[in-house]
Amino acid sequence: MACLLEAPLRISVLSEVTATSRHYVDRLFDPDPQNVLQGVIDMKNAVIGNNKQKANLIVLGAVPRLLYLLQQSSSTLELRTECAVVLGSLSMGTENNIKSLVDCHIIPALLQGLLCSDLIFIEACLRCLRTVFISPVTPVQLLYTDPTVIPHLMSLLSRSQHTQEYITQIFAHCCKTPEHQTVLFNHGAIQNIAPLLISPSYKVRMQALKCFSVLAYENAQVSMTLVNVLVDGEQLSQVFVRMMQRDKPIEMQLTAAKCLTYMCRAGAIRTEDNCIVLKTLPCLVRMCSKERLLEERVEGAETLAYLMEPDIELQRIASVTDHLVSMLADYFKYPSSVSAITDIKRLDHDLKHAHELRQAAFKLYASLGSNDEDIRKKITETENMMDRIVSGLSESSIKVRLAAVRCLHSLSRSVQQLRTSFHDHAVWKPLMKLLQNAPDEVLVMASSTLCNLLLEFSPSKEPILESGVIELLCSLTQSDSSALRVNGIWALMNMAFQADQKVKVEIVRALGTEQLFRLLSDPDTNVLMKTLGLLRNLLSTRPHIDQIMSSHGKQIMQAVTLILEGEHSIEVKEQTLCILANIADGNTAKELIMTNDDMLQKIKYYMGHSNVKLQLAATFCISNLIWNEEDGSQERQDKLREMGFVDILHKLTQASDPNLCDRAKTAMQQYLA
């Protein structure tokens, strides 16, 4: 019988809750204003800390009525304020609650409310706006729709500590793009917020600091302005340094370090400045210690990685600060002992977010090892490091996979590591697997790493070749992403370097001449340069030159002509003339140049060019064509003499550039021999 009773009981309880909630909503429509006010006050008390009650009231349509009362000029100030307080309370529920509030156009209604002169009402509106805007479901663009909103918010900053706290918190959360930074900057965010850094209220100081970190991020204009700001006679950077002192709350230390990091990366503070080397960097290293909370360790490591990414000196300093390299190894053992975390909620949270620690560690290792050979060695010798990277490449989290491949890419710049750790752990296998099916961001990093693994001295080159990588790389060259096209062609270029004929023929077959020539007219100069590099590597050693030119000579000569006639950089034309010099070194291939008077005139033109690099490459072509010990050299010499090449060579023997002078003399000797 008990089972039968359960269902009706549930229904009656639910209808009772709905009935109670309905009673609150009904009172909002009472004709007596005093009853309406009391109804709103009772509703306020009923929803505090009660998410179910909040959801019920939203479903029953309380929000449109509260917004109506809030906006009515006939409503008393007390009623309007209480409505704003209840809406603020409803917004503190679930994300669904916020969505419902935003759908009811709560934001424009509250922003309109800010035009009222009453401070208590303004604070109630701002408190609610703050809660709505910091939710991830609220579109931040809603703050910028009306151009009068930001200047009005700036003008309200001076009203009270509460307005300062809420407005700076809104700005800190809603500044997501360079456009947002510009809007805030143009409306005087720096001048208005800087004085708040010395507010007596910790919350205000903290939100002001967060504002500066989002404003300065990758923004040279803001960062350069911040350097010259004085707060109570003190430079802003020194205020940030003070906020990083060990006796300050961790949140404050970390955010101040982020501000200085972003200013440094934007070029406003030199990397060798004491506030970076002696203050910011050590502060961020401290954040990586295991005494810190998970999110602090993640943020500390990621900010430190960003700070020193372009600077080898900072990388060297960080690598010997507080045993950072071995400290990061703890990121992979987290949580090491369950008993260490007594708070079950905290443990549950940390287990769910442990992958963020691994991601941050990989990022920081990548940054640390991006330039210095000794640091790379230190990283790879850290316990089980290569195994950790290999397992990171196949983690379920895309962010961890990306960070792991970034770390691998950083270490792959080392000849020593390519020959040892990379070979011992066969890292090419998981890397190839990663390349089969990954988002572009991961593909770019993985294919960059593969380029390094295909260098001639890398022991991984052979097994990678045998795994059928050529087709995969050729498919990358057809990508819409120029970074992937560059990497695909770069890897093929490395593969073709001093390769045997079988590999070269396979590359040409898999790529296809059509695609090869499409790449030679690619709008991206990097793609063009790497394609020329591939062609140059394919056309090396005489039998290979003759074989490829016998089957594809016409198209290759056509492509060379187009590039030499086109609007290209000196580097591109130099590389093209070097390809021509390789063709001129073939036994039969050189006839394709000798029978093409137009091409010979082009070589002549470049021998007299104002750029020495182009003169050198063109002279090398002629040198190969007239070389004495080869069949038909006499006829070639005679033809080129008739075309005036000897006069040009003679002139070049007087050139001021010693290399050009020597090359011309060597060519002239072929005529004298």
C-alpha cells in the first residue's frame, strides 16, 4: 500500500509549493500599492537561499511583473528598490534562471534604472547587473549595445564603494575582445579605475586590479598608457609590485603578476626590468608550488609560460628558480594522496579538474624548453617525462592533447633529443595517430613537430617514411589553413632532402604535378618558399634531376619562368634561381635551359641585378652550364659567348662582393681551360 500512496503524495506536495509560489505572484497584481510592496518584501525573504522557490516564481511569471513595477514612474522608490533586490536574488540561482531573466530583457531595464539619482536604488540595480553579467550564459555584448551605457557607468564610479566594486567587476567580466578594450579605454577606464587600486575596500582594489589585467592583455596601447600612470604619486607598476608581496592574499598576488606579465608581453616593460626578473617571475613560480590550490597552480603556470615564451633569459632564470622543473612534475601526480584533502567537495572538484594541471604543466615545459638545450635536457630527464608526454597525446581532453604536442614540439627542436629520447620512446607513433583525426589547432602543432622528426639526422625519419606518411602530408598541402599547407610542404621538403630516388618519385606521384604548381602560385609566401625548397631538394643529384626533368621538365620550366617574371621577394627569386642552377647541373636536363633563349635572357638579367644574392645564384647557373668536363660544353660555351655572357662574367670578376667575384672567376676559367 505504501508504494501506491507515494505518487499522489508527491503531486500534492508539488501543487502545494506551486500554490504558495502562485500566492506570491498574485500579490504583485494587488490594486493596493502597500500590499504590492509587502508582497515583494515577503517574496524577497522567501527566495533567499531557496533555488526551488526561485525557479517556481520564474516559471509562474514573476519576472515580467517585477520588471514592470521597477520601471513604472508611479512606483515608489522603495518598491522599485525592493523589486531590484528580488531580481538580484533570483539571478543568484541556476544558469537557467539567468537565461530566463535575460530573455525577459532584464539588462536594458536595469541599465535604465541607473539613470535614477537615488544611490540605494542604483546599488540594487548594479548588484543585480553584476550577478547577471558574470554568468557564463549572459552575452557580454549586451553591455555595449547602447553607446551611452559605458560613459554613464564611468560616471557612477565615484558614487560609493559598492558602485565601484560592482562596476569594475562588470567591466572585468565583460572585456573579452580588443574592441571591448578600446571602448573602455576610450571612455577613460584607466584614469577612472587607477585610483581604486588604493581604495580602503579590498573588494574594490581586487576588482580594479582584475580590470587592468583584462585591459592590458595583448594590448600595446593600454599597456603603454599604464606605464605612465601615477596612483597617489607612485608609478602604477610599483603599485602592482607591492600587491605581489607575500603577505597579500594569493588572488591579489596572482592578478598583479598577470598585469605586469601582460604589460611586459605588450612591450611596455622590458623583460630585464627588475619588476619582472626579481618580482613577477618569482611570484609566478611560487604559485606553482603544491601548497597552492589547484586553480592557483594552473593560473600561475600558464601565466609564467606566457611571460617567458619569447625570452631565453627569462627561461633560463625560471629553470633555476625554486626547482621549478621538478616542481612541475608534481602536476602529474595530483591529487597525490586523498587524505591530504580533507574537504570532500574540494577533492571532488580537484579530481574533475586535474587535467587542467597537466595541461598547464605541458604549456610551461614547452615555454621553458623552447630555446635552451640544457633546459630541454633537464625536462626530458625529469621522471617519466617522455612517457607523460606520450600519454598526454592520447588524453580525452583536447586542451591537454594540444599542450602535450606543444611540449613535444618545443623539445623536438633539439638535435640531441631527436636522436635519443624521441627515438627511445618512439614518439612518432602517437604523433602519427594524432595526425589522423584532430582539430586544426592540434594538427598545426603536430605537423610542425613531424617536420622536425623528418630531418635527416632524426632516427625517426625511416620508420615514419615506412608508415605511409607521404599521402597524409600531401593531403595537408590542400588544407584551407595556410599554416597546415606550410607544414605539409615543409615536412615533404625535409623528407626529400638527400632522399633516395624511390622516395622522391613517390613524393612527386602522391603530390601530383597539378598540386605542386598550385602551391607554386600560393598567395602565402611561406608556402611558396617551402614548395621551392621541396623542388630544390627533389632536383638534387644528377640522375634524379634528369629523371624528374624528363617527365616534368616542361611544367617546371614554366613555373620557374612565371616566378622570375612575377612580383616576388628577393628570397623567392633567389630560391628559384638556385632550382635553375640545379637543373643546369643535370646531364640531359641542362638542355631545357640551353634551348630556351628566353630563360637565358632572364639569367643574364639577374646576373646584372642590383642584389648580390640574385647575381650569385644566376652566375652559379651559368657556371654549371659551361662546366668543361661535360659533354657538349664547347657548344654551350660558344652559344653563351655569342649572347654576351663572357662580357658580363668579366665585369663580375671586378665585383666588390668577394663571393660573387670568386664565382665569376671560376666560371671564366672554364673558358680559359
